[in-house]
Amino acid sequence: MTTSTHLLSRRRFLPLFCTQFLNAFNDNLYKTAMVLFVVYAVYNDENAEGTFSAVASGLFIFPFFILSALAGQLADMRDKAMIIRRVKLCEIGLMLIGAAGLYLAWKGIAVHTFAIPLLLLALFLTGVQSTFLGPIKYAILPQHLRREEVLAGTGLIEAGTYVAILMGTILAGWIPVEWAAGGIIVTSVIGYLTSRQVPSAPPVAKIEKLDWHILRASIELIRNTMHDKQIFYAILSISFFWTIGAVLFIQFPPLAKNTLMASKEVASLFLVIFSIGVALGSISVNALLKGKVSARYAPSSVIVMGMFVVAFYTVCRLWQADQPTELLNVSEFIAWPLAVAIMLCLLGIAVAGGMFVVPLYAFLTTRCSPDQASRTIAANNIVNSGAMVVGSLVAMAMNMIGVAVAEQLLLSAAMCLFSAWLGKRLHRAEIEHAH
């Protein structure tokens, strides 16, 4: 029996895996249904669509920036399983808000004045929920798993997350928006029920007083975490990676509609390919490293990712030379020249990205002391979200000044070079620590 199969048969891992899977599925069913509906059914301008996509991305990420310090403290000072259950209970309420927004938008009732603000409010609350779950899903693993199981557990969580993203994205692109509204409510209820089976994970150190001053707590958290050179470079590397990812995800829906002349089902297909690729990369790097937590492949992985981004940009420009005149459905898109090249480039970006980022999360949970694991992840989330918000603002600014979405891909490619430098610095710190 492999380590992965072994873990999936144990209560110390399976309920957490299922809860995270359903959470990622529901988040992406809602987010993708909302963005695709607004981009394809409400707006009819590339820059407006890109701006909305950037605003939505920024609103989802912002809670990580302002609340991660509190989330990390809570996760280290309280029972992690109890926090998961309470957050999942709150998810039912916020999905009711999101479902109401989707229904009103579908019916055409006060779309701009009420429905879209309601949709964005629910998206922001979804970000709050994910902020409080974020430090737990990785920090709980060393508490429930043996040290040699942590990398496999991290890989399974990541692979499961991206398969869930895949499933949520497929459904959002293919089912009517009113069905999505009902689906997110049902999934939130099931997710709460699975969360009740997660084994207790009490604090492993002395319980300290919570610091409710968000700014002070955030600064203190980052300062206390970043003194370790390995953790410092791991956090910076992950942050820059997700900045690249945020910019790419902002670009996908308007790029599909306006550059490739593809339907919302094709836009959903793009996100599906990306999710499959990251899952494949997550599993592949675990096999290459043979269970050892290392940043050995980080620099080369992100360089390869940047090369695939440049290839994707090149194919998009060639596509524009023979652009369709009407939106293509999935079968028409696949039959179009260069469609296979587009999909292979996307797959390459995602596989290389998964190989880059997964070992870095395992780095964070194994290089810090167990009583600091949640706060280390929280510090990572603060830096990640700050970088991603900056990326969203840059994408929004480029849309507002009229930079074509296809041209924005080159920014993502350039950012991969800096990520490779950070990955190299991390691997050097790892070698120095070993010596």
C-alpha cells in the first residue's frame, strides 16, 4: 500500500481531505459561475471585463492580507478542528448571499445596482472564510501525520484541491447559472457535515493571549516568522508564484472571449486544463523528490513555466491573425487551427507551476516548530495576498489604460524570472542549513 493510499483510508486525514476538497469545489463553482456570467452576459467590453475580473480577484484576496495574522493566532491557540467546523457552518450563510446574487442577476433584477454588489460581497466573505481555513489545512498535517507522510499529505491536499477546482470550474462553465446558485448551498451543507468528522487538533504549546490589533499583529507575525532564511525565501517564492497565478487567472476569461473568440464553456475548459496541470505537477514533484522536502527543482520549474507563458503569448498572437468572427463552442474551438497548441501551452504552464509551489508549502510546515506552524502559514498568506493584490491592481491599471489582455501575458513571463532567482536563493539556503 502506498503512503497516499494509506492516508486516504485513515480518519486522521480523510475527513480533512474531503472538507478541503468540498471547500475548493464550492469556492470555484461560485467564483467561476459569477465571473463567467458577468463577463459573458452583462458586459460587452474587453477592458470593462478585465477590470471586473481584477476587482473580483482583489476582493477575494484582500481578507488574507488583513485577517491572516488573527487567523494564524487562532489556529495555534485553539483546536484546529473546532475552527474548521465553525468556519464551514458560516459558509452556509455566505453561500445563501451568493446564491441570491446569482439568482437576481439571472433574472435581470437590479443587476448593476444590487445583484453585482451582492455577488462581490459574497466573494469577499468567501475570501474571509478561506483566510481562516488557510493556516489550518497545512499546519494540521504535521499534527496528524508522521514526518515521512507530510510531503505526501501536502501533495494529496494540493492535488485534491486542484481536482476540486477542476470539477467546480467545469460545472460553472456548463450548467445554467440558476443551477449553480442551488449547487453552492447544497455543497456548503455537505462540507459542514464532513468537517464534523475531522479529529481534534488541540494547541501543541502554551496558549497565549490573542492580539486583536490587526496591523500590529500582522507586522509582528511576519517579523517573527521571516528570521529563518529558508522560511523567508520559501514565503517570498510562494508569494511571487501566486502573484503570477493571480494575473493569469484575471486574464483568462476576457482573453478567451475577446482574443480567442471562445465561448464561456471554452473559458471554463482553460481553467480546467490549468487545474489538471497543477495537480499533475503536485504528484510529479513528490515522485521526483521521493518524499524528501526540498526546493531542488524550484528554479528550473518556474523557468520552464515562464517559457510556456511566452509560447502561449506567441500562439495567441498567431491566433489573432486568423481570428474567428463569432464565439466558438468547445467542439468548434478544438477543431480550430492552433487549438491544440493553446491547450498544451496552458498545460505546460500549470504542470511546471505545480512542481514549483507544492514543495514550498511542505517547506513551511516542516522547517518551523509545530507550535508555530499555523502562524507561519498565516505569515505566508499575508505576504502572498499582499503580492497578489498588487498584481490585481497592476492588471486593473493595464486594463484601464487600454493594454491588450494578450500583451499582459508578457508581464507574467517576466515575473517568472524573478521567481526563479528566489527559488535558487531558497535552495542555496537549504544546502547551507544541511551543511
